[in-house]
Amino acid sequence: MKKNLILIVAALLVITGCSSDYEILESQQNISLTADTSVQVIGEPVIFTVKNSKGDLLTEDTEFYVDGVKIDDNTFTSDVVGNFEVTAVYKSVTSAPLMINYHDGSGINFRKRMLMEDYTGVWCGWCPRVAHAIELVHNQTEDAIAVAIHGPGTNPNDTGYDPYTFDTAAFEKAAGLSPGYPKGYLNRNIQWNFPEPDNISQAIALTQGENPKLGVAMTSSIANGTITMDVNVMFGKDFNNNLKLVVYVLENGLIYDQHNYTSYYEGDILVGYEHNHVLRACPTTMTGETIDTNQTIIGNTYTKSFSIPVPVNVSNIENVEFVAFVIDETGRVVNIRKAAPGITQELELL
């Protein structure tokens, strides 16, 4: 224990962002309202579900309101085109509002997914807090995609050393991200509210509401030490703003001890901790590559091709995965997709 205390004190002196001022707060009661689809053709039903932060199903004991009017159960159908605001009330707790859209079948919409970027470090005892929040989100939805960005230490003799460090200092400064670790960002530039495990509804809500007007699909392979990938982006409307494409190479199943000061996991050191979704390379720039506006027109599919060596820091090519997303002029994710090598994805049209 004495050794652990020395390590903790040393880490606090070296790393300014990981501070013992953090507290693990009592879990606050909150609920997440989701729909089986946020876009539906008139005359077809939308089914709502409510869960708490632990993933417990609360739907049966919840009241649902559409545009402020209570409905009989958790199913709603409209015969008219339009947008509708849905809220759920469980006991005295009201969900964040959810928007659903009814259309006549002539629109082009795509499945909506969101990005969770976890700025973390193996030396950072408070960082398992965000990792736990990501686990909770993944328990409730398949539409949230995680990326773990490790930093900032590359010196093995430093108490802040992390073998998986990926240098994003310049990007973080340019993007105006908060200093220190841990920190979670949703859809690139929305800071995840502290404590993240008590605010998973903030992340889940970003998979709901109006569906994006662009979709992403990848075709990729790894052979002879080379990654070959096509990223396809289809547009459901004309985009005249500055869209950019960002592509990540991630690795799962990396085993390395993790410091832990939280109550979410047992032990000061999580021995043999499995680190997943670890950022290993960025074939584009972190800020993205601009998509020419003559490509971003309704019905068009833009394709960006990559052929790059497998990153030297990858331990096992069997554990590699790819993430591609498009950001708008504010830097926020419009839509995102994850893929394993050797898969040909179809665009997720609704």
C-alpha cells in the first residue's frame, strides 16, 4: 500500500489533470428514453423504451407524452407528416425530450450513430470512471462507438508513462478541449457531464432524434502488412457547408495494468486490465480531410480510398478495427460507422 501511495503522489505531481479533488458522487436518478426508430413512414408505429442508468427496464411503469399529451402506452402512430416531441415520466423523473419524424416515404435518411472519445491513461486512477460509463452506454445501445485516446507519456521512466500514447496535444489545443485527464467527449466536441456514469443518458440521447442526412459505409482488408480501405459517404440532401472525413485505426484486447482510484472497480491497480478501442493511427488528420462540395449533393456517394502500412504500434492485426466519421463546420459528428477488416458494409438507409 505504501508503494501505491508513493506512485499516486508522484503521478499527481507530474500530471496536473488527474487530481484527488475528484469525488465519486452518489448515483443520481435519471432515465433514458429511446425509440426503435426516430424516423417513420406515416401510418407505421414507433415504440418507446425507458431504462435507468444501470440498464433496468422501466417502460411498463412509465407514462409517455407526445407534444405534451399523454398516450395510452409506449407506442405511437401518426397519420400526418411532421415532427413530434416525446417525453417519458417515471415516478417523479422526466426524461430529456426525444424528437421523432413522420414522413411520406420520399426522404433519404440514415441510421444514426454517435461517437464517444475517452481521453485516458493507464497511469490515471480516475480514468476508469469514463471507461465504466462507456460500458454502461454499450449495455443499452449498439449505436454508440467508443475510441480510447491514451496519453500523454512516452517515457518509460516517467510515472505518467502510457505504452499506448497517441499524441493529440495539438488537436486538443486547437479544438479547445479541457485540459487534464480523464475527459470524455461526445460527437467530438460535447463534453460528457461529470460524473459520466451518472449521465449516460446524455450519450444515449445523441443516438436518438432527427436522423442524419448522410450515411457511412466501409470496405476494408489487411494483407501483406497493408491496410486497404474504401470509405463511402452517401448524401440524403445537399450539404453546402464544410464537411470533413476523419478515419481512425483502433486496436482491442491490449493488456496492461491500470491505476484505479474509483469505486467502480475493485483494487488500486487493475492487474491485467483489457484496454479496448485504443487509437493507434489516424490515416486522415485529426481535424479531418475536406470533402469537396461538388460531391456533397443529394443522392451522390463520395468515396475516399486508403492504402497504408499496418501501424508499427499494432500488437495483433486480428484485433484491429476501423472508425470513419464525418464532421460539420462546427467540428461536430454528423454520422459515424465502425467496421472490422474484411467486411463490406452496406449504407444504412432507413
